Amino acid sequence: MARGEKAPRPKGAAINISVWDGAAECIVLKKIGRGLTDLLPDGTRECERCGLPMMPVAESDGEVTLECANRHRHTIPLPSDPETREQVRAWIRRRGAQLHVQHERWEAEEEYRIEMEKRQPKLIRPSDRHQQTGQTAGMIREEAVYTDGLWVGVVRTEAGRSSSWHHHGTYESVIYVISGQIQLECGPGGKTKFRARPGDCIYLPPGEIHREGNDGLDESEIVVVRSGSGELVVNVAGPAA
């Protein structure tokens, strides 16, 4: 017989499995299921595809989803053994807390990225302006620049039209008339009036209730610069007397 070769089993020799071993195997399969027999003591298992540790990440309808760092997933029954089940659920709770922190970091990074993009030098052409900003009946606002503390845009009013009453919260505004003419009403009861022509500027302090009208024959166009924070446009019924 060659070295290392096992001696042949005598014919008729029986293979005996102890009663204890058989009972233990049955208990293991009955309690935690065949899919969990390879769970490690800490509630994890190795990924069959890449060998990396798989951690429980979710529980649903009596099943547990495990995931490795390569995003390979495997679904297995939730163990009925209380100690193993608690280990699995502890991993899921830790995973949830980690994801919450990660999502908060991602959101902060995205907000920072957007803010930094806003602060880069750029050319804004007329086609880049948009109307997704606060609007008031009787005029059309087009936003060109909006950063933390600054809003710049163009406002057009048709001939013979007047806007509704409004104010701009904590923002202070400067209006520069490009073309046409506007009549701005403000102050107590709206009795203070300014008539502005191309090249003129009007300053509006924060919270000043006002409305702009165009009693000329052509559409008016103005550039508006606002500095402040909070809500950009607040439409109201009118100024107090």
C-alpha cells in the first residue's frame, strides 16, 4: 500500500452516526434553515461570488438580505434562533445608521458643489434666463442669477398693464430701466409714485409694498438686483393706508 493511502474498509463494515449528531443536524436545519448554516457567529457570511464578507442590510417578510462591498446580494430566511436573529437585526440597525450619516454627507457635498458652481464666473445669455421664480400677476420675471443672498433678473410689463401689489421680504432691490417707462407706486396707501425712464434707477427697501405699471405705448423692460435672504416674492392685497 502506497504511503498516505487509506486502508480499505472491510466489507460489511457499518457506518454509524451517533444519535446525538443526527439530532443536532436536524435541529440546526429546522431552526435556522439550510441557507443559514454557513452564517458566522457574528451574523455575517462570505460572498459566494467574491469571497468578501456579506452583512445583513434589510429584513422583509421573514427574509434577510445580505450584501458585500461589491454590492453582491443574497437573500436567506430570517433565523428563528433568538440570539442569531438579534445579531442579524443589530447589523441591519447599524447599516441604517451608517446610511443615514452617508446620505447626510452626500447631501451636504451636493449643496456645497451647487453653491460653488453658482460662485464661478459665467456668462448668462438671454436664453439662459428662466421663469421658475416667484411671479406676480401683470408682469413676467426671468431669473438670471440666484445665489445665497443675491438675485438678479429681468422683468417685462406689457403696455397698459399694471402688476399686483407685492413686496420682496427681507430683500432690498434696485431697479434699472432698460426700455419703456414704468410707474412705481409705494408708501402708505400706495400714494408715493415714481415715474422712471430708460437709464433711471429706483431703490426699494426691504418689505416695501409696491406695484409697477406701464402706461406707455411699448413693453417696458427692467433689470432688478436684490440682496437679502428668505422668500423672494410675497404677493399681498395692497398697502395699508
